[in-house]
Amino acid sequence: MSGRERASGGSRYLYDSFDAAAARIEANERVAEERWSALEYRLTQIDGALERLEKRIWLGVYGVAAFLLAQGAEAVLKAAMR
């Protein structure tokens, strides 16, 4: 028997439609996997950007706090000198 002949007989088009459906499902699964990996890549990039932004914000907060402490210390020293 060749690959196209079936033991039960019937038209080959009955079986080809199932093969096409399976191929379509496999193609959709591959596309979904690629989309998922692209999504994971972009989420990793976004996470890295957010971490860098957080570091910059904390640096700014610490800078403002240091400035205010320096101003307070200067005011205390000026008050002590009088």
C-alpha cells in the first residue's frame, strides 16, 4: 500500500483535511510561542528600564535630603556663631 491508500478505503480528501488542520494548529502554536518569547523579551527590557528609573529617582531623593541636611547644618552653625 502506498501512503495515500487507506485500508478502510474512501477518498483521500477525507484524510487530507485532517492533515491540513493539524498543520494549521502546529503553525498557530509556533506563532504563539514566538509571540510569547517576544513578549517575555519586551517585559525584560521594560523591567530593566524601570530598575534604572528607580535608581535615578532614589538618587534624586537622596540628593534633596543631603541638600536639606546641609542647609540645616549651616543654619545650626550660623546660630551657634552668634
